[in-house]
Amino acid sequence: MARILAVANQKGGVGKTTTVVNLAAALAEREHRVLVVDLDAQACATFSLGLDPEDLERSGADVFLAPDGAIAVRDVLMATPDGVDLVPATLDLAGADRALASVVGREYVLKEWLSGLTGRYDWILLDCSPSLGIVTINALTAADAVLIPLQCETLSHRGVGQLMETIADVQRLTNPQLRIAGMLPTLFDGRTTHARAVLADLGPRYGVRVFEPIRRSIRFAEAPAAGRSILATATRSTGADDYRALAESLAAS
């Protein structure tokens, strides 16, 4: 059965999509069967994996919004050049929170439509939007674990406490088995005293595992233009190596 990992933080710009795309590619490189589910209406994971959201006839939004399950998730699955499958997103996903608000059992919709796929994959990675709306709650309810990317800057982790409270609520109400896989420092520049101090504070402050940081690199900005992961566009870069190390750590845990 697939291990379902939600990558979540309500703050934008902390490397959620970068982590999902490159972790997925690193796991695929290790011959794991991987599915990425893009749950952000900005569709950055979709674009980063080589698909133009504006050219898609169907996406994960159709699965959320179709009445009575008229569209199955298998109908929107797409292959990508990095060897991972994708449930793509489009701007239509922006209406999912509103549409789900009146649905009975709305927190379980994603879990229900992923249930038919768990035997096909080793990993399902959920790229959450920078919010704590109903779709993100769906992701946490469906997941086995949540990975929290954040920058080692004071403002970046000020809102982590709110996310931890939301995770606790999900554990109490909809998914008692949900665990926190850990925190992933991203865009890390170890040359600064501030970054090193924030990194040292994360474990004691939140009481969770802190993975080895993902080092800052311009290669991350270049990769989406090619519609590939950094493992394909800069295979020997520090960034590619960092995500390979993360994949190894998660696979062993």
C-alpha cells in the first residue's frame, strides 16, 4: 500500500512545490512508484512537471467538483517526463473549498478518491496550497504523515504553531493515525548566523524530527522552465543531492 505524504505549510514561498517535485523524482530514481497530487490552484507542481495547466481538459478539480463521483481520479492521471504520475491542477481548483463546504463528510473526499490508487503506488505526495482550507484538511485527513517545509527565518516559522494546532485537530477529529514526518529547512544558507540559529531552535521548539536542510541554489529556479525536476536538469548539483538524501531518509523511516 502506498505511503501518503502531505507537504504542507500555510505560508507561501517556503518550497512546498519544489519539495514535492524533487522528492518525487528522487523516489522515482530509487525505483519507487510515485504519484504527485497537485492540490494548489496555482498549479505550480503541474507546470514544474512539464504540463501546461491551461492546456488540460481535465484535472483534479473535476474529481472534487463532479457530482456523485462522475469523474474518477484515474480519468485524470497523467505521466510526466520525470517518471512520476500526476493528478494535475488547474485554476478551477480555487472553487473546491466553496463547493465542498456543503458536502457531508467533506473532509474525507480526497481520502475516498485516493483509496482506489493506493495499491498502484509506493508513494503518493500531496502538494498542499498555502492555506488551511478544506482541501488542505482533506490532504491531512488522507495522509499517513505530513512534512513541513520552512525557511530558516524568523518570519517563516511564526505561523508553524497554527499549522501544528491544525494537525492536532485533524489527529483528534478525522485522522488519528496522522503523524508528523518532520520539518524540512529549505532555501538554507548556512553562512548566516541567523539561519543556523533558527535551524538549531526548530527541534527543541516543536519536538519533531528536523531533516537535513535543502541548500539554496539557483538551479531550483531554472528547473521549472524545463518542466523537469532538478534531478534531471542539474543531476550533480547540491540541490539534487539534498533531495536524494531526503528520499533516502524518508524511505528508511
